[in-house]
Amino acid sequence: MWTVIYIAPTARVADMIKSKLTEEGFLVECRPINMSKQQFEILVPSGELEEVQEVLNLILHP
């Protein structure tokens, strides 16, 4: 089961987050949710949610 962990405001931000999480060894999916606003959902397996949230915090707030 996939869980949304973040809504990225642009494709560039979504790609950056996806690549950094993938480098850390997580499975990550991105999908557009509103093409007119260019927003993208970042999804991870629900079993990895807590670990991903910690890494995501470090990515977003270095």
C-alpha cells in the first residue's frame, strides 16, 4: 500500500525529493495531482513511512 508523504509544488521539487529518497534506498513514486497547478504527490510504501519522514525532514530542512 502506497502512502502520500508530501505534495511537491513543482515537478523539479518532486524530482529532487524522489532522487534523494531513492539514493537513501527507499521506493518512491511521483504522480501529478493537478496539472494546472503543477502539483505532484510523493508516495512511499506505508511500511517505510516513519523512516522516510525522518529523511524527508532532513531534505526539506537541512
